[in-house]
Amino acid sequence: MRDVIIIGAGPVGLACGVEAQRRGLDALTIEKGALCNSLIGYPTQMEFFSTPELLEIGGYPFSTDRYKPQREEALDYYRRVAVTEELAINLYERVEDLKGLDGDFTVVTEDGTYRTRKVVLATGFFDIPNRMGVPGEDLDKVTHYFKEPYPYALQDVAVIGGANSAAKAALACYRNDADVTLIVREASIGDTVKYWIKPDLENRIKEGSIRAFFNTTVQAITEDALVLDTPDGITEIANDWVLAMTGYKPNYEFLQRFGLEFQDDPARTPIYDEGDTFESNNPGVYLAGTVAGGLNTSRWFIENGRFHAEQIMDHVAERMQEPAPVSVVRET
Ligand SMILES: Cc1cc2nc3c(=O)[nH]c(=O)nc-3n(C[C@H](O)[C@H](O)[C@H](O)COP(=O)(O)OP(=O)(O)OC[C@H]3O[C@@H](n4cnc5c(N)ncnc54)[C@H](O)[C@@H]3O)c2cc1C
């Protein structure tokens, strides 16, 4: 019987592992992919918008000569923390289900079962892309994960979306000689696009280097074209590749299996004790990091989500002082 099982070895899951260990808790982290699997899926050479000290966990200094660290540096940093702390982590093992009650849970994975008193869900939001729901979305030329611009040189590339990821992908492809068309559902580039990226993109659109359609949605995707619904009517444009930067969402089906309930708000926010213990409506199950924001995936990120770890582990450690529940065996 473990004290606590943490599901997900992203930056916040690792912070939880460190804080659990510092409180003398017997903790295990289970991760379905590699260490920091989501960060591995981010664009190569991607630059964080946070300065390094705001990404630190466990008090370990994140030193870099850059003002904003790159993905590769963050991967190095979080791995070093995990190794230095000798965190117990099972990698490439997907968690599938949860059985039992507070004090005596069984975590079910693809490889086996683990008993634990408490569970922390630090599963992030990066696994399920928001689909457009249009014909052709499953063609091989469509991706919701942009890695790097090089495959798209001298090709007709459509970038769909008006937020940071779309802005960065469009600029990177343009600077690597792709013929870029940006398709934005709204009337303009989003206000959430970082202040150093937005004018760059707007100026490229203004000078005609990147073609942009606003108030426009994709109607269909074919092998060599895109059908768009624009303010001027239905238009077809030539297309080789689609980068659908339409965002991601947490896996709600998975969260429901953990007994979670959700608020009746547009973000379908999980019910949990925000700002204090981060315990969910299901006693003994905690939410840490981005997953706690539901569909509002920018509510919690590394900068602010890393602090969940201390609050959760303080509460878990406090609860460990209480006597373990006695199993009731019914005689037949
Ligand atoms: C391009 C980009 C740039 C960003 N830049 C910044 C920035 O500058 N600053 C900042 O603070 N934030 C930034 N963010 C946001 C930040 O990366 C996320 O908020 C952060 O990854 C959240 O950490 P997490 O540990 O909550 O979740 P994640 O890092 O997503 O980790 C969740 C982990 O859970 C695992 N998992 C999921 N389901 C299961 C399962 N069933 N079983 C086992 N494991 C499972 C996943 O594989 C994953 O490794 C950026 C995001 C993107 C996409």
C-alpha cells in the first residue's frame, strides 16, 4: 500500500513527487509515455514564454544564459530534478482506471494494479486535440501537432487557428519558404498571442507574405485542396498540408472514471478545492496542474501549477496522521 500515486510525469507531476518525498511519503509516479511526455511533443527548439526561474520545481535552480529557455533545456532540467531526487517513476505505463475509496484505492494500469491511500491526477491537457469535425480531417496531411517547419518548405500549408501555437507555426513555416495561408475563425489575431509575436504576424499579413482569412471556417479537406467558408462565400484553395492548431483538452472520459464531477460552466471545470487542498469531489483524489482548469487550458500552467504540489502534499501528509480505514469483511 503506497501513500500516494501521482499520475503523469509532466513538470507538475514531478513537483508533486518531490514534495511527497520531502514529507516522507511513499510515492510512485506512473506515466503513460516518456518523462515530460507533453514537452517532448512540443515544437523542437520551441522557446518558453516564461523566464527560467518561473519554471523551477523543488527549489532547484534552472540556470541558462537565455532570457527564455528552450524546450530542450527544460527537458534537461526536469530530467535532472527527477534523477537527483531519485523519484520512483514507472514510464510507458498507461493508467486506465481507479477502484476503491479514499484510504484504499486500487489504480489500474495496462500492466497491473497498485494499492494506494491517495491519488493525484497530474495528467495535463495535451493528449486530445480539439477536432474541427470536417470531412478529410483524418487525412495523413492533417496534423494537430506542429514539430518543425522543414517538411513544409516550398509547399502550400494551411495553418488553422488564431492563438499562440498557430501564430508561431505560421511564422516558422513562412520563414522556411512555405506558402502559408492562415485561417482564423475570429475577426482578428487573438489578444492572447504574446506581445512579441503578434506584431510580427500582423505585419507579415499586412505585407502579403502570409495570406490570411478571418471570420472563416474550414468546411472540408481533400488531398489537394481546402474548402473554406469565408465572409465572401465558399472558396477553394490549393493545399498540401494542414496544421490544425485548434487547441487541446483534458481526457474527460478518463477523469470521469476517477469519480470526478464538473461545474456547469463553459470550461467544464472539475470540482475541486481550489486554492487550498486541491482535493476533488471524490475524497482522496487530487488535481494538480493544467488538468484542474478543464477546457480552460490556460488557467493553470507550469508557472502557477507547480505550486499545487506543496499544497496537495501538505494535505496528504496531514491525512496520513489519521488512522487508516479498517476494511469491513462481511460474513455470509
Ligand atoms: C507550445 C507551448 C508552450 C508553453 N509554454 C509555457 C511557458 O512558457 N510557461 C508555462 O508555464 N507553461 C507553458 N506551457 C504550458 C505548459 O507546458 C503546461 O501547462 C504544462 O505542461 C503543464 O504541466 P502538467 O504537469 O500539468 O501537464 P503535462 O506536462 O501535460 O503532463 C501530463 C502528463 O500526464 C501524462 N498522462 C496523461 N494521461 C495519462 C494516463 N492515463 N496515464 C499515465 N500518464 C498519463 C502525459 O503523458 C503527460 O506526460 C506551454 C504549452 C505549450 C503547448
